[in-house]
Amino acid sequence: MNYKNLFKKVMLLISSPAKAWEEISLEEDKRKGLATFVYPMIGLCGMAVFASVFIYNFTSDGLTTNQLFQLAMTRCCAVFIAFFAGYFLAAKTVSKMARSMFHVDCDMPKAEQLVGYAMAVPFVLKIIVVLIPAFLILKLIFQFYIIYLLWEGARILLKMNENKSTWFSIFSSIIIIFCPIIIETIFNKLTVLLS
């Protein structure tokens, strides 16, 4: 995996979404972003969560190294499962919503491409907030940047007009933001329940 290109793609999506979506629209394989963008970003989020457990709990009284490692692995798995399952659930939901509510041709590969690259915002915010928890308030504010990112993506990838793309991006951003959160919450509750 070329992390330099991954970093460039993330920066382009965040700083200049229209240009980024133009480049993405030229990709012949709509599922290319899955292997070159989504999976590596999920991996980076998992590594950030794993590292943050050691950084912020290393001096905790009462936790042995084994317990600390187990806590780090559990939280890393929660984030991995949340983003992985959340991505596919969001892509399926966005595809169905685009076709039924907005009458736009949005097959699964297009929806996966749109959702995968739009998740750049939640991925980056997750990495930043788990490593620097003081930025939690920024996460709550910048999380809604995904609406603009999706608005540009809907206009370019799905060829939607501005009115449709506005409502589509609002509904899609809610789906993309909350799918991983709900899955992570359920996973964490089940982990506590089964322990």
C-alpha cells in the first residue's frame, strides 16, 4: 500500500473535494477505492485506537500488561468492525435511497465508491480524536463537513442536480456518520455483556 498516495487522496478530498471527485470519477474500477482507500484507512484508525489505549492507560493503576493489551485489542476490533460493517451498511442504504427516493442510477459499485471516499472525514476525525482527545469538540463540528463532501460527490459521480444533491447529501451523511457509531456501540455493549 502506498501511504503517500493515500495521504494525498485524503488531503485532496478534504481541501478540494470537487477536484478529488473529478479524479475519482475517472477510475475505471469503481471498487478500486475499497482496497486502496477504505481498507488502509480502517487499518490506520485501528492502529490509532490501539496506540491510544497504551498512551492513555499505561500508567493506570490495577491494569496488568496483559489486561492493557486485551483492552487495546478489544477497542481496536470495535473500531475495525464498526467502520468495516458501517461502510457496507451505509453503501447498501445509500444505494437503495438514491434509487428509490431520488430516482438516480446508483448501483452498489457507485455507492461503495461514493461512501468509501466520503468516509475520509470520519476516518481522519477518528484518528485525530483518539490520539488527541482534547479535539473531541472539533470532531462534533467538523463531522458535518461530510455533507459538503457528499454534495460534491453526488453532483460529479451521480450527476445529480443541486436540489437533489443537497437532500441526498444530508440524508447520506447521517447514514454514513451513524452506521459505524451504532455498530461500535452494539459491539462494545456485547463485549461487556459477554465478558
